[in-house]
Amino acid sequence: MDVFGFAYFPFVHGALKYVESLDFKLDELFYDKVFEKVRERGKERVLQAIRDGVLKHEVSERISAEKELLSYPVARILVSCINDGYLIRRYALAEAKSSYEQIKKLQDDILKELAFDFDITCDIKDHTYAMHFSDYIRCASAIHEKEWKLINRRMNHGQINLSREEFSRILEEAVRKRIESSLPVDVPDDIHSALETYLEEIRSNLSARKSEFSIEEFREIMPDCFPPCMAHSLSNAQAGVNLAHSMRFALTSFLLNIGMNVEGIIELFKVSPDFDEERTRYQVMHIHGSTGTIYKSPSCATMTTYGNCFGKKPLCERISHPLGYYRKKARILKKGKTAEKP
């Protein structure tokens, strides 16, 4: 892989070696005026992750390729300076989603080279991509769609056969895990201070992104009345955590039951690693009653059975359904507000 490949895949080991071979000290990226455009691009990487959930690469010649490559460590430092769990997950996911589009375009020999960088051995034959089941489990564990379960895959002598698109999705997940697990990094105080102007803009955009969902989409809904299980899953969903299928159904049906609109729920899941808008829309509409059946969110007993009961509170002992918790808590809060009036 050359510098043009590293521009799209700056997280591989070869990219680090290439950067180390360049004639400058890494700290200069954060101070020297020569690298101002690199710092701006690093900031833009983070802002694109916050705003769009995916990165847009512009690589036309060697200079732009090197700028794109060098902007990656700058972006990592900026994310580390802010050290926000939501931002780390969203940034890692955006980098991974961007890489997925490029991975699908790779020639087979380069694809195998990329896979090897993630300790994945791949055999390619007749447009089929075979990998060992242990690598498959390691990479696909966070993908909760039914078809990705190992039990639903054919295994031949320990090998799992995948299509090119499926194998590319596996590598996308490997990219996301590598980036997310490596953040945050320790940042010296002087570098943190030098980047403060860039950090201010990122913090502002991050704050706007976080408030956008909860304020605009909930309308008359009262998040303070959510039972702990739903508050937990909602927080994870907003942070880009890939919810288990049973929890995703429970959260979606709960939000629909209390009056949240379909578009708001689809927007909520856009940061999920395996987000597919067409599929998500179909699933949400199905739960909403597009087939004539409106689904009610699962009871507390069902939530417990599937391991989705989190952080029980005293009020939980007096109800048997998340919707019951919501209504009870709403009545308690309304009575409290009435009592406060003169």
C-alpha cells in the first residue's frame, strides 16, 4: 500500500511507518504554521463525524494524500483532548463507515493485505471470502442482525464463507474497534493549549449535536420519567453503541408507545455501527403498525429474561412494565409541580 492507500486507511501499521519516515517531528503537526492546513483538516474530520457520521476524503495527488494521512493523528489528538465517550464512539464509527466504502473498491490482493493488518487471514476463491470462525466471532460480535449470528452461517472445516460486501463489513467493524479501543491517548498540556481554538469549535458542535435529539424529537415526552432500562439503552444508542436486537426492539416499541415519531427514532439509530436506513425504517414502521399490528414494548419479566433489565430503582418493584413505570413517574412529577405552585 502506498501513500494514496494510507490516506484512506491511516489506521494501519504501514501508515504509521510512512509518517515516521517523513522529515519532521510529530509535535510539529500541532505547532508549526506549515501544518496549519493539516490541523484544519484534522478538525474537519472530527466535525464531519459529529455532523454527518461519515468522512469525506479529497485525495487527488501526493500532497493532498499526505495532508489527509497526517490529519488523522491530529483528529485523534483533538478527540482525546475532549475525552467524551459519545464523541469517541461516534468518531470511530465515522472513520470505519468511511473506510467501508473504500474497502469495497480494493483489489483482492490489497484487501488481503488490509485484513492481515488486523490479524485476519482470508482465502479468496470464486468471489467467496473465507475466514476462520474465531476471527469471525472476534469481528462480528458487535453486529446484532440475525444473519450475522454464527449459528446462521455455514462452516466448512472451521472456515466461514462470506460475500465481498460481508467481508468488507467485517473489516469495517475491525477498524471501528481498533480506533475506539485506542482512544483517548494522553495529550501533553502544551499541545492541548496549542489546539484550544480548534477544540472550542468541536465542543460547540458536539454540544449542539447532543442537544438536537433530546430537545427537538421528544417534544412532550418526558425523558426524566424513563425507567432505568430504557434510559440506559437510550444513552447507549445515542452514543453509537450497537444494541442487541431484543433491546433495540424494546427501546423502539417503548418510544413509539409514548408518542415519539418514526423519523426521530430512525435518527437515533443512525450512529449505530450497522445502521442501514432502509432496513431500520422498515423495522420501525413494522413495530409502529404498518402491517396492522401495533407492538407494545416488552414487560419487565421479558426484559429480565433477555438480560435487558438495568439499574433497578425502588419504583421498579411496584410496577411490572416499563410503560407503567413511565406513567407512574409522570404522575409523581406532575403532583410535585402542582404542590410547588402558590
